[in-house]
Amino acid sequence: MATSTAQDWLNGINAGSFPSAKEITIVKSTHLPVEGFKLLVDNNILSAPVYDVKENKFTGFLDIKDLVSFVVFVDDDQNSDAPQNLQDLIMHGCKLYQVPVDGVTCTYLSRRNAFHAVKASESLLKVCQILAKGVHRVPVVDDAGNVVNIISQSMIVQFLAKNLEHLGPDFKKTIAELNLGTHPVVCVKHDTSAIETFRLMDNRKISGVAVIDDTGRFVGNTSASDLKMFMKTLSLETLKLPIVQFLKMIRQESVDDIASPAMGLASTETVEVAVGKLAVTKIHKLFVADDNDGYKPRAVVSITDVLRLLLK
């Protein structure tokens, strides 16, 4: 069990002192959805807070995962020509939502991703408590309500990887000892089309899946962040490719974008090792697979699991 020392350590750090990774991108309620998503793609980020100009408040986050729904909607619609650029895709997707087109705004989409803010004077412990609920990012606001930082799960796990001495004895135990992670693992076969893979993610409301070969062996993974790279060179025809070929194609577009290689985790490895792998690869989850079991994914260890262990 993680000792109170870890929580005391986190409680002694102000959220406002946590380093910011990059400039904060804000999507306004006056932005059209295509403008909001373009901000995500152009700034190479997965989400951005949405500010309601009329209500003078933040309503949530516009997330790249919302683009998964748009892509699936458009693929399902066989009555029109397939859009071949981001603007046409978003405009076409808005028409397929189960609400009036003018109701599909950045504000409407942002409400699917809650805005759980903390004040800069509050502790990093509170940030971790929110992230441990499965929230992927926490805005830090000043006394005037301005967003001064956004602390993501990935940023926290990188911070933890640099401060392993504070994490407690549980982090030196193995994944098997703690039975850490969730199961069963949601998988797709390597020859499943990219669009069917994204459709599965959309239907299950999950951010990623494992990719396996014909024997069930773990060969890779994909997540909504791969869709971000796809949007830079959008061609819906490529969605018909097997998921392995699709990933190879889009991840070759930019070496800098390949920050999420397929990573497995042996059940005999420690939680400290898992933290290190999550930090280095900048991915949100690792698939537990052992060589003596044919390297078949049996569980998923996520940053959320790590944070829950830390706060246990």
C-alpha cells in the first residue's frame, strides 16, 4: 500500500508551481467546430478548453476523440461523396448528429469532457485525486478564473518517473503481485480495417485498443491520438486499410509524431518500470503480455491505475 508519505509529498506542492508544457490553446464558443478541431491539429494537442463567451465560463474540453465520432458518422453515411479535407468532414459530420446542425457547436461537444478545475493555490494531491477518477487533464486557474496551466495524466506520470523515491513500497512490487490493471482487453485483429477499429472505440467509448495477430499475440496498439496524425493528411480511403498498414502509413508522416510506439508490459515487471515506460512513450496505457503465454494481452495498466495505487 502506498504510504501517506507520498500523499503528504503531493500535498506540499502547489498546483500553480507545476511546470507548464506549452502555451495554452483556448477554443471559444464563437469558433465553428471545424475551427476548434483545426486548432487541435495545428497545435499538435489532443484537447483544449472551450470558453463560453456569453456565459463567461469554461464549459469543458474539445477533444480529439470527438473526431472519432465524426469519422464514423461520415463512413456510415453512404448517400453523399466522401469529404476529403477537415472542413468538409466536420461540416458533413455535423449534419449527421442527432441534433440540429446549428446545435453542434464547440460548446455542445465540450460538455462531453468535463472541466474539473483547481486553483493555483491548491495542492498537486487534489490534481491527482481528480486524474485518478479517469479524467485525462485538469485545468489550473488563477483567482480571476483564467487558465494558467493544464496538467494532464501524461505530465503527472512523467513527474512521478523523476521522483520514484516518493512513491512508496507498492511501486517496487510487480504487476502480478498487485494484480494491477483491468481486463479483459479490448482487441482487434491486425487485418481489421482502420474504420472498424475506430468504430469499436467510438461504440465502447474507449480511447485505445490492442492490435493482435492471428494467434492472439500482441503486435501493436492504436488510440485517438493516431487520428490526429491522420487528420493532417486526410483521405477517407485510407480508413479501409488494415489497421496495421494504416498505423504504419500515418506514423511515417512525421518522426516527431511517433511518440506512442506499441509497448507491452510483463506481469513480472514492477510498477516503477510501468511508470517509466508510460513516461518515456507518452502513452496512457500499457498492455500486459508475457512471453510464456504467447505474448497475448491479458490486462491493461493505465495511468489511472497508477494514480489510484498512489492514492490508495
